[in-house]
Amino acid sequence: MTHIREAIQRTEYEFDTAAAHFTRRHPCLSLLCTFIGVPIFIIGAVYILASVVICPIAWACGWM
């Protein structure tokens, strides 16, 4: 259990370091990713999860 937690923390630290390095090297691109890319990703995730829930219900009710 401790090994898994340490592996997760190590991965999180490496990702944080890489993200900070990317932000220092490309400040405009990081802002673009933050304010355009992240909302698009969230909307896409909501759409996919809603479809996963609604499509089987619609199929079972005969609406599809």
C-alpha cells in the first residue's frame, strides 16, 4: 500500500514539474490550453458520460 502511494506521489511530482517547465517555456500556449482546452475537455467528458447513461435507457424504453 505504501509503495502504491509513493508511486502516485512520484508521478504527481513529475507531472507538476513537467507542467511548470512547459509553462515557463510557453506561457501563451499554456494560457490557451488553460482557458480553451480545459473547458472543451470538461464539456466532452460530460457529453460522453451523459451518453453512456442515457443511451441504454433510451434503448430500453424503445426511443432509439
